[in-house]
Amino acid sequence: MSCDSTSRMSTAGVFAALPSSPVYPAEKFDVALYAHTAGNSLEAYSVELYYDSSLLEYVSHSGSDDFNQIVFEDLGDFLVL
């Protein structure tokens, strides 16, 4: 899977884009999820995002109006989307 400088995937796959600069204590940051279907219909996909809950706190999530509602579960040390 490869990406250009605008974070667009050139081959099929799913990836998460993390901050490219340092994140300091008490700062919020976004994790964006992208999917490239290679022209196929995407009915569903699942992503598990693991994190150390002693260092990070999950705050919120949002989706695009272009897609179905996100099914989401916060399991303490990882998120299932």
C-alpha cells in the first residue's frame, strides 16, 4: 500500500493517519481512517485501534455524512470501529 503527499492511497487497503508532529501532554489529536476499494463496493470493514489507556484518553469520534453511521465500541485499551 502506498500513499502520496496528500494522504491518498494508490492501491486497495485501509490505513490510519496519525499526527506527523509531536503531541504533548493534555493535547488532543486526530486519527483519520482511510479506505481505498480499488473500484469495488465497500459494504463494511473493521478497525481495531490499540492504545495505552494510562497515557491516552479516548475523547470522541465522528464520521462522514457520505457513509453509513459508524458502529463503535470503546473497550478501554482499544477501540473497535
